[in-house]
Amino acid sequence: MPVERISRITATSPKGFEEAIADGLARANKTLRNLKRMDVISQAVRLERGKIAEYEVTLDIHFRLE
């Protein structure tokens, strides 16, 4: 029976949520193996002077243990 674990990460981008998600997934791929699923837990923006300065996502990365 396969066992999975979840790693929660936060990623940011100055361009948008999609890029932040892609960057987070790319980073997870560098250190985790057997990635199986990714859930977007939250999205937020950081503001500077009333304008969006950075997009932030929190992701749960599911991976199968060997």
C-alpha cells in the first residue's frame, strides 16, 4: 500500500499567481521525488503604496514515499 506525505511550501512572484505556482512546483521538483498532487491552499498579495507588489501562494505538495 503506497504511503504519501505532504510538504507545505510558500512561493512568490512579482508577475502573478500562475507564475508563483509554477515557481513553487519547480522548487519542489528539485528536492522531492514522486510528486503526485498539488493543492493551492491560499493566495495573497503584498501591497506597496496601494498597489500589488508581489503575489504569494501556499501549496501542499503530495509525494509518495519510497
